Amino acid sequence: MNHLELFSGIGGFRRALDLLSQDGYMNFESVGYSEIDKRALETYRAVYNIDANEIALGDIVQFTSDVRNIEALPDFDLLTGGFPCQPFSMMGEQQGFQEDRGQMFFRICDILRVKRPRYALLENVKNLYTHDSGRTYRRIYRELTAMGYHVVTNIFNTADFHLPQKRNRVLIFASQDRLPAHFQDRFNNDFVSEHFNEVIEHTSLLRYNRTVDLLAQHVDQKYFLSERIKPTILSDGTANFRSNSEINQEVARPLTASMHKMHRACQDNYFSQDYIESHGEVNPVENMTKEQLAQFPIRKLTPQEAFALQGFPQDFATAAHNAGVPDGALYKQAGNAVSVNTIYAIVKYLIDNDVLHD
């Protein structure tokens, strides 16, 4: 099955489909990819075996501005894309379609109208469902159904797919084929994760039970918090912003594109060295004050660990680093990525329910 990946980032969809091919469930071949971020492209090209015939679409706005570009694309069966989420995210200004990045969904539609692939699988933040009192999602649904697609949508949590990260994302599946009766009722986190648990032992996926399972025992000193910044990171906030800042989370908080800026421990993930070295058996959080905790060595995730929390091999981050991609860009890429295991689980579920066909 030929596949076009839009807003590819570091290739979360591609990685999942590559592994499904490797595991013998269905053969997927990439015909092209689009990405505007230079550093993400450097990582993508460093970690995937890109065929000489694949098309790099580049800036999708510029590419779709000339219909001849779209017409010249090779035929493909499946379009995927985690289109920009910032216009709909609770962490942003939530301007939706009024913001330029919010218009990217319509560039997807430009390609769908011309190429008419049989399937599309799209990802975005959970808030897309409720943004603008539900009007944003209803517009997306109308656009897809007007092109003849049958659409099912639901919210899926990365933590339920053997990656210890709380990450709720909307997945939208669209098919030119009529879907089985009541399939929307069965396209949900519970059904897909239950099915996934039955097949995971027969997959090539990375999987972890707790964050500590993927943390390196010893890392470069640059990843440790300085004595100056620790009180800020551990702080529960100020009068205008109060939260419970905790470290050593068994299931990580959602990775963000801006985690390289080091937010408080209520937003990002930090771990004490004794917790890591004891493999979670020693946890000073349970009986110490924030002031006492600040006396311990505490560190942030490394880029390799951030990649692992999204289901990518840690050596992907190392390969990108060796290609000249700096840590800040790698953190951003991990925060923007789709979770490999979640995509694998959904596509495998669609295959096994005879919804997605060769």
C-alpha cells in the first residue's frame, strides 16, 4: 500500500507503518513526505532509508498552491498527517482556523480532492474535539464527508499502548469504503488497546511499563538541573499560578515541543538520580519537602529518552545528533511527534477488522 506522509516531523506514521511491514501484517511503501522544519528534515533523512523516487513536498502551502504539483504526485492509497496542533491546543491561543497554521487542514483537503486516496489517518490534540464549541471538528467532518469519505474519530491515550506517557490525541480515520455498521462504537481507546494487548508480543515495537524503565543510569552532567534553577522547577507556582509540581512520575506527563525551555515540574518531566539508580525503588518525593528535594541531583530527560517515550529507538536521536541536529531541536521534534505505538495499534486494528485493505 502506497503511503504519503504530510507534516511528517520525525516520521511517527512512517515508523509505525515500517514496523507493520516488517512484522508482515501489510506492506507499506512511502511515495513522499512533507515537512517545513529544516531540523526535522535533517532527522527524518538521518533515520529513514529514503528511496530516490520519493518526493519531498517541502512547504505544503507552496506545494498545493499549484494543482499541477498535486497531480504529479504518484498515486497512493493512504494519506497520513499530524497537522499543526498549536491553533487548537489548550497551551496556545486557540485561534483555530483563524490562524495560518489552522489552515493546514485545508491543504490536506486540496490533496485529497485531486488524488482521491482510499484512506486518510489524521492526528491532532484532544482539544480539537471541543475547540470553538465543537464547530472546528464539525467543519473537518463536513469537509471529509463532502469528498465522499466515511469518517470515524476518537481520542486515544499513548499510556494505554505500552508507552508510559499521558498523551491524549484525536485520531481521525477516513475511508472511501463504507465502514462496518456501528464501527464508530468500536473505534475507541478501549477496543483498540484491548486488541493491541493481544498482538503486542508479536510486534517489533518498543514498549515500557514505567518511565524509569527507559531512563539511562548515567548521563552527561548538562542534563542535571543547576542549584540555581532547582527551586524554580520544583516550585508549586505563585499566587497567580498554583500547581502540584512533582518529579519521578511513573507515567510521564505529555511531552511538549517547548520542553527544552524547562518548565516547572507540573508541566515537564524530571527525575532524581537515586530514583533512577534504584530503578524506582527509592523515591524521595514520598517523604521529603521541596526544599529537601532540591538537595538531590535532579535531571531532565535526554533527547534519546524523549524519543523513546514516543516509541522511537533511542539511536534515532543519536543518529540525528551525529548529523548535526542540536538537543533543543530534538526535544521539539519529540514533543511534536505522534506516538509510534498508538499509530501501529490503530492501523493493526483497522487491518484486523477488515476496514483497511490492500
